[in-house]
Amino acid sequence: TPASALRATHDAPAAGSLRASWWKAGLRILRNACIGVALISAVPFAVIAVRGDVLWYEVRDVQHRIEAAEVMRGFSAPVNPDVTVAQAGAAMHSLQAIPTSAEFPTLPQVTSLDRTWGATALSDQLAAPGTRATLPETKDLIALAHAGLGEDELAQLRAIAESPVWSTVELVATAAQVDLIGSQFMLPFKANSWAPGMPIQRSSSTREVAKAGIARAAYYVAVNDYDRAEQALRTVVSYGFAFIDNGTTAIDGIIGRVIVGIGADGFKQLAVLRGDDATLKTVSAMSANRTSPASAPATRRGAAQIREQLVSDATNPSVPRTLRYESLSRLAFASCSNARGVLTGTPPDVRAAFDNARSTLARFPGEQAYLDMLYRTPDVMPEGALAVRSLSKRMLLGAATVASTALQNPRVLSCTRVVMAHERFER
């Protein structure tokens, strides 16, 4: 009817206007949401842009301390070419009780070595005053053995010297190469494995073996077998170099440096008894280089210089292997040092350093897998890593979480965590 037609004509613009208003409202909501996400995202990016350089800090004394051990290289045990990488790795695994975890499951130990020392209480002559140690105090122990020991003390040292553990230690000490990672962890690593969460060597058990090595040498001195005493000390030194030459972290290198130092102290005691001035001079040089020279104050370098040095160290074959790996572990966070890196990922020079390491540094599949895990570190940081406690930092992490989810970029959150927690990495 004319009335109906008039009514339909009147209602049509109203319905169209309603739909248009819904579209406008939806667009306004979307626009406001985008603006809100952009504003929230700006907060973590601003923090990274302002504070990203804190990731490039100096690692004081570590390289100097590890390199100072080189003066003892000539006191190593001869390499046994018959010891295979697999044998040396299995021996190391039986000596080192690396903790296992769901993220980093370890291989079952072929043998679990039962060290014979500590079965009986040490005599007062051998034990450090006021302690309940299971191993003799190594300071002046060789001189004490040379001066003469009672039957009980001699028996205690003999039990250490004749322990079956030494055949296993010598496999590690005389091997040309040791696959530390492949002999201890189940490979391949999981896709989300985070390198900083990987269990590390325990220095306590390693130091125990080294101190026992000094006691072993002292026993041979006590029975006037100086050649075997020297061999025992060479085993200790070589055991330390096994960590320096085959480790994948600075901690491995430091542990090795400590063990070599214990062997050097043993050689120093033996050199005094023998009147061996040449040996005494060499081992004393290592003791004098426990820390970096203090003749001139260290010059604080800028972030760009430190970063450049890390790239250089990572690709330099003359730098200790443990420090090359350590440099790569820090370069893995290079994308977190500025906002552009967070968006674009690993910088070209760092990618080149990792490519170089894959062909010149990694020798075994385990080391290759470790490099790959290092490389993806910022992309797979677990949720609970580097937790912060302050309310302001938790709020900042909340903003980073929103931005990371909206941009589908895990580095936004992980890099924010790293920058805020940078002091945890400082040494």
C-alpha cells in the first residue's frame, strides 16, 4: 500500500545508519585497542633502547686467570692416543655427577665410582685443624710426607694412592679430546631447551679428585718413589686442562684453572724437595698470576668496544675454547641490546660468529647442538626465568608480555627480562 511503501522508504536509511554506526564503533574500538597496544609496547621497547647497553659488561680477570694456567702446559701427562673420545667421555661422566632435569636429561652413568678415601677418619697429623675433612690438607703435605709419617698416616695415604679411581681419572687426563656434552646429556636437546638453564660441572667433586692427587703424590714421596709422585701430579694438571680444553663455559675454564693450580702447588712442593729451581720458577709464575696485573687500573670500555671484542674472541682460535663459547653465550643476547635487534633478530656479525664456530669450534654433535641452543636463547626463554620481585618491574613485564603476544615476538618479553636482570650476569 502507499502507506507501507512510505514506511519502508523511511526505515531503510535508518537501518543503514545503524549498520554504519556499528562499523564506526567497531573501528573506534579497534583503533583504541591498537593505540593501547602500541602505547603498552612502547614501554618495554623504551627500556631496551635506553638500558640495552648494560648487557655489554666487562668480565673481569676471567680470561687472564685461565690463560695464566698455560705456563703449566709442559707439566701435563703425555697424551695416550689409544684413549678414544667415547672412553674419555664415559670416564668423565662417571667422575662428574651432573644433575639431571626434565629439560636436560643426563645419560646413565656406565659406572658410579666409589672413592676409597673418606672411609676412615683422618689422623690429626693429616687433617686440617678443626675440620672433619675426608682428604688430607694439601698445603705442605708433600714436605710432611718427606719428613716422615706414622704407620696410620702412611696407610691412609696409601689407600688414596691405590684407589681404583685413578685409572678412570687417567683416561680423562691423557685423552687428546673429551666430549663433555655428548658423554653426559641425552641428545638432541629439546627444541625449547634454554642454554642458561643447562646443568654445569660441580667444582666440589673436581677439587676433591685434585686434592686426592696431591695426597697420592705425597704417598709416593713418603716411599721414595719420586718418579711416580711426578706422574701423579702430571695427572692432576692434565685433569685440569681437560676442562680448559674441552669445556663449553667460562665456569668450565675456571674449574680447570683451579685444578691446574692445585697441581702447580704440588709441583712447587716437590721442586723445593728436589732443589729444582727451574720448575720452582715456572710454577711460582702461575701463582703470581692468579689475578690480573694491578700495575695499571683497568680502563672501562664502551659497549661497542666490548661487543666487538666478544665477536673477535668468539672467532679467534688462539683464545681458550671455554672463553670462545662464553663469548658466544653473551653474543646470543645481542638482539636484546637495542629495540631494532628485538624486532629484526640476531645481527649479521653475530650470525657470522656462530657460523664460524660451527665449523671451527664445535667438534662433536653435542657441541654443535649446544651452539644451536645458544643461538636461539632469546627466543625460548622459559616463563619463570630471571624472575623479578619489585612491583614496578612486574608491571613492566606485564606490558612486555602484552607486546610480545600482540607482535608474536618472544624476544620482546625475554629481552625485557634480560635487560632488567642484567646484574645477575655480572661477575
